[in-house]
Amino acid sequence: MYFDWITWSIWLLGFIIMVVWIFIPAREFKKLVQKKRAEEKNKVQHK
Amino acid sequence: MIAIDYIIVLIFLVVMFYMGIIFYKWVGSSDDFYLAGRQLTPFILAAVIAATNVNLYSFVGQAGIAYKEGIPIIWQTWTGNMALVISGLFVIPIFRRLRIRTIPEFLEKRYSKGVRTFVAILWIFRLSFWLGVVLYTAVIASQTISGYDSFTAWVLIFSIVVILYTILGGMWSVAFTDVIQFVLMLGSSLILLPLVMSAVGWWPGLTEKLPEGAMTLIKNTGTYDWKFIIAIFLLGIEWACVDQGLLQRAFGSENTRSAAKGLVLAGIITTPFALLWILPGLAARVLFPDLANADSAVPLLITSLIPNIVLGLVVVGLLSSQLSTISGNLNGVATIFASDVYENVINRKASDKDILKIARLITLVVGIGMILFAYLVPILGGAVNAYLTIIAIMDMPLFVIAVIYGLLWKRVNWQGAVAGYIAGAISGIIGQFIYGLNFNVTTFITAGTALIITPLISLMTKEESNAQIDAIWKARTISEEEIINKNVYNIIPKTFNGRLSLMVFISGLILFLIGVIMGSVGSPIASYLAVGGMIIYFVGGLFRTYTN
């Protein structure tokens, strides 16, 4: 069976980008949510 | 499409709407609404920028041109990505330090309030029109792919959810949904690529069956020749430095370095992505060689090669590409109106709460305008193309006055800026519509006129100097925010690694330009040099954002 290195290399590159852009932004958003919650907590305590 | 496909699309839309509700709580100020509280991190920013820039024009329009003219149209995306790196390394850091929300706001700081209002109104008009065209394209593609013909139903599907989540969560929901949409559109393109390539006999089958020259990246004749690459690169730099829809996301970055990283990463990740819509366009030429309308190439591939259920996922990916572009531009128009027109001209004493209300109201009004305009597009027909050409003509002089002279030469004043802008735009209109010059030549004429007239009129009128201009010049080096947060980004590098990365970046740029110029004489190594140069350029640019 013929294996097309060019097409699958392009595909793999796209796949790696997709995986990286699932995990890193998810981690960064998680940190932002924690930060927002801490800010809200502080606001309530100040009130 | 069958019932399960429609259910997948429905679930996607409900999730997007839910995001708007979640982020509603996060919007406490106008800065939250416009700029996500200036807290966006590099990877989020990169996905947001990439999602906004990739839309159905890429999957339908560019793929259609690839169908007709071959692979060179890919340079429109690739040079745009290279331009993002230039903007990220040298221009955005200055704007980010000034803590502006819009480009018109910068124009007031640099020139005058009049210039700000004039450009703001122009941009409101420009972005609103663009939204209508984007919505129309989305509806037409959806009709073709789904086989469901109702124009109104598709208009409502696209617009209601996106308007609601943009109004509710502002830039927060735009950013979050953009990241999801970026992953979805990339995922659906990854489903499409192997199916399409196997249908044409993989890479050897594609290259053998295409007409001669279709795979030549740099041609020496034709509309998409080497001159096109230079012209589109110049326009790309202009777009990456002054486009409100794009820059607003960079202004929302957590700090200067993150803005630079976000733009550079966005440029890098969109580069291989472009192959995922250009290759299907080329494959369609092999599979359906006699299409009357090239724009239907990829929609036709999707309907004929992708099985049901998977089709629903691919449609969700295409919907994503469009929703992210619409939401970003909706938020951009609302920001310009609320910040540059309402707060600056109509009600200067407006409180932050008033501005937030106005921004939400304007998002709704522009959203309704977008729907109405989508109905007008088929009636206007050729006028739409003419309009898009005119705005392309009008953007280049804006880049000259805002970035080239606005950031590089203090002596240029508002009189010179206004004269340069108008003269540049008029020269472009005359060249394009009276002398019938092509797009490439018009770009050079427009830029050249603005470059000459702006300093000429400035030197004939009074020199201006004020604290705001001094602040702009100070922002070229460093900001107090960076010193306090101990995250300094120097545009001109100070360390060995920083200088080395800049050298790599410049070497890549030179190699790329040599390749493009060698393409003018039909050199067989031109494409290799240009692509190699581009890769070195990206490596240097990325390395630069991590060094000092």
C-alpha cells in the first residue's frame, strides 16, 4: 500500500497544532477562572 | 445532511450560546467587554487571532482561486502570516504600551481628534459592510453543503447565536468561543484532507493530473505572479498593523510580550493550516475539472466525499470559522462606536456603565444591520466587489499615516496625515477605476502617493509637539507597566540571544525576498528559497519573542 509522506506530514503538523491548542489554552483558561474567582472573593470580603 | 448532522450543529450552537451566559458575569467594565480585561495569554491570543482570520473566504474563495489558478494564492495567507510576525515584533508592542482600545484612539494621540472621528466613522462603515458579506458567504456555503435551501433560516442560525453571545460576554466570550472554534475548524479540515487526497491518488496523483504550472509557487507571469506576492505582502503588513478586528485582540493581551508572542504564534500556526484548504481546492480541479463556479469546489468536495455524521462535524467546523470572524468584528464595531464616537464626541461625561450599555446596544444594532445587509449583497452584485476594492485602496494610506509616519517621524502633523490619506485613496481610485490598473499596481500607487504627500504637506505647515506625541515616542522603548511586572520586551534587542534571533529573522526575510525576485525570471529554485526563507523568518521571529 502506498504511503503518502507529504500529505501525512502536513496532516500530522495540523494534528499536533490542534492537540497543543486544546491543552495549553485549556490550562491558561483554568488559571484565568481561578484568578477571577479569587478576585470575586476579595471583592466580597472587602464589602 | 441527515437528522444526526443537524443535531450536531444544534448542540454546537447551544454550547456557544451557553458560553455567552457564562461570561456575562465576567464583564464588569467596558475594558472587560472590549478587551477581556487585558488578560489574554499568548496561546489563547494566537488561537483567537487565527480563528478570526480563517473564515469561509479561505475555504471557499481561496480554494476557488486555487482551483482556477493553482497554488500561488496560498501566498495571500502565508504573507499575511509573515506580516503578523512583523506587527507582533515591532508595532503591536508600541500600541499595547499606550493602552489604547482602537486605532482611531491612537490617531487622536498622534494627530488630532478630527482624524480619530473621521477614521472611526470610516471603520464602522467598513466593518459593518464586511460583516454582511461574511454572513452572506456563510449562508451560501451552508445551502450548498446541507442541501437545505432556506436563506432566512441560515441567516438566523448564523446571526442570532453569535449576536447574543457577543452582547452577553463581550471579548471574554469571543475569546473563549474562538479557541473552541479554532480547534473545531482545524479538526474538520484534518478530516477532509486525507479523504480528498486519497480520491485524487495522493500527492503524486495530484501533481500529475493538475494542469502544467498549477503547483508552481512563484510564477513569472499572470495575475498571481511574483508581483502579486510582493503587493499582497505589503497589504498584509498594512492589515496586521492597523486592522481593528485583529488588533483589538492584541490589545487584550496580558502584557506587551504576550501580545508579541500571540501574533507570532498565530502567524506560525496558520501557515500549515492554509494547505488544508488550498490542497482540497487543487484536488477539486482534478475531480471536477469543468465547474462553472470555482467557489463551489470545496462545498462540492465536502458533499460528495464526506459521509453523514462526519458531515455534521465538518459543517460545525465551517460554521466555527464564520462565527469567530463575525463575533470578533461585531465586538470591534461596538468598541469603535462606543469608544471613538459615543465617548469621544456624543457624551464625553459618560460613565463606564453607560459606555458598556452603549457597546452592547451597538452590538445588537450592527448585528441587525449585518442581517439586513446579507439580504442586500445579491442585489448589489458587482457593487460589492467595487466596494471591497475601494476599502482596500483606503486602508493602505491609513497604514502610511498611522504606522510609517505615525511611529517613525515626529515632524508629520495632522494636516499632512489628512492630505496624505485623502491623496493616497484618490490616487488608488483613479488608478483602479479610470485607468483600469490591476490590483498589484494600484497598491504601489496608493502607498507611494501617501508616502510622498504626507511629509510634503507636513513640511509646508506648522510643526506640532505635545506631551501625547512624546508619550508615543517613549512607548517605542519601554513602559512602566513592564518594569513593575518585571516582564520587559525590547523592540531593539539588548542581549546576544535577542540579537541573534533578530539576525535569523532578517536573514529569513532577505532569503524570502530573493526567492520571490528570482521567481520573476522563472528560476527553478525560487520557490525553495522563498519557502525556506519564510520558515527561517518564522523561527527567528518566534525565538525573538522568547529573548530580550
